[in-house]
Amino acid sequence: MKAIYLEGIHQPVQLIDAPVPTAGPGEVLIKLQAASLNHRDVFVQQGLYPGIKLPVILGSDGAGVVVDTGEGVDSDWQGQAVIINPAMNWGDNPKFYGADFQILGMPTNGTFADFVVVSSRYIHHKPQHLTFEQAAALPLAGLTAWRALMTKAGLNQRGGNEPEKVLITGIGGGAALYALQFAVAVGAEVWVTSGSDEKLEKAKEIGATGGVNYRQDDWHKTLLTQVGAGKSGYFDVIIDSAGGSGFAKLIDVAAPGGRIAFFGGTTGAITNISPPKVFFKQLSIFGTTMGTESEFADMIKLVNDQQIVPVLDEVFPLAAIETAMTKMETGKQFGKIILSIDS
């Protein structure tokens, strides 16, 4: 089979011929049709991810067809179109993953290949309204967004007299876009930020009420003016993936009793926060990453129920992996970058 192989840190990935893996007890062999990139793949290549173990076939997200089942697996899975939950061995504590937790694609061989073997507990039927490329875009970023928005921040799903206001920073990346789509699907009023006016307009096309360019001075004041004065003009839920000094402005735009969940730190250490602004507002701030098996199942249910379609940026053939990785590194995409695996 063809596979994308990373032998060492700071080395280019290689398209290699590798043996087709065999499904062991409790496992399935999947013929992949599509995979999607995440920043994790670039971070592993650059040595910026914890616990790196190489060499490995990269790739956490994938969708395909089950072509073989191991001992103990229901043979009805044979021939089924599936997507893969890449968050494996979470453990018994829903609040924090256990010592055996790992994400598909390092240290375990991942989805940038013709075939992959995974435990049958981590496969789900592909939503019928999605193509393989769309389904492959969903798992890692969708799960990350779901846990941040629904579990950690506890977005009120159509339960109040008026919709909660949600702010999502850095719109354009996969997890931020899923947070937007999920929040809109459950009736929230969603606003966004971006460093690109073009991305702000695209976000409005898929349900955002409005947004501001964070490159503007005092962007947070402009945003509050757009949303409206008074308590109703502040945000009940904020989803962030940047951190950095700009995080302090999120404290300013949070509503009393607001919840902030973040899962990234692309702009560095969080600084300049005034503690009284946090405790007098009774704010809750949550760190989060990935999610549990039940959260993945809940996320898939919403996608099915609301017919949510992931936003794709561009589809590349497997052999164009370096071009795809370079595009991921630049951060200029709007939506998920996909690898089509059609051999």
C-alpha cells in the first residue's frame, strides 16, 4: 500500500510502499477513501508535539470502508462506510484522559495511507449525507470543538428564553469552524474574529451573525459596539485557540458568569489578565483538548440530526502531501485540508 511516512523530526515526509496491516482480535481493517490534515501533523514533523515517537505513518482523521474484521468483531461491519474516532484509550475519568490515551497517527500508524487498522470500538457509520472527503474532515477538529463548546463551556442548547451569545476567535481553522456550525445548529447567536476580512465574510455565509478583524486596535470595543450595549452585548460563551496577550480582551468581552474554553496557544503565553476582572465577573475558564468516546458519539449525532456539512478548503492527492502540509503550516486555509486516497 501507499503511505505517508515520517522517519524523523525536521525531515520531509515520504510517500512509501508499506505492507497492508492485518486486523487482529477486536480490530477492523479499513480501506481509506480520504483523510484530513491537522496542525498536529505539522507539529509532529517540526518536533513541537509532546511524546513524539518516530517513525510513523501520519494522519489522525480518516473515512473509508471496512474490508476485514478481526476475531470477535461483528462481521456486519464488513463493507460498511465508516469514520474513525482518533481519540483512543481515554480511560474511565471523563474529566481527564488516562495514562494510556493516544491519538491516532503517532505513535500508532495513522490514516495517510491506503489502509489502516483500528479497534472496532473507534469506528462509527459515516453520516450518509456526507461524502468520504467531508466525513474525513470531521473527527479530530469536530471532537475538539464539541468538548470545548458543549461539555466544558456548557452551551445552553435551546434551553433559555433567548439564545446565548457565543464568540469564536480565529475563524477559519477546522475546530473554530465546527464550533461555529455546532453553536448555530443548537440556536446560539455566534460572532467571530479573524485576521482576514475575507474569512469574516465567509463565516457569515455559514451562520455567523457578525465579526471583527482582530488586527484592528481595540477590536474588542468595536465588537461590543456591533453586538449591542449593556449586559446583553457581552458573550456568554467564548471559544479560543490562540491564547497570548489577546486573551485578556476575551475577559473584557465575557458576560458576568461567562465561560471561556480554549484548546490552543498559537500566540504564546496568556498574559496581562487582571484577576479582579475574572473573579468579580464570576468567570469560568477551561482548558480542553480532544474528548471522550461518548462525546464523539454525541457530536456525530448532532451532525446527523442537523445535516451539518464540514467546510473543506482544498482536496489534494496523497502524493501531494508536502504541498498540503505547507498550506496547513501557513494557516491561510478556510476549512479542512483533505487528502483523497483513491488507489
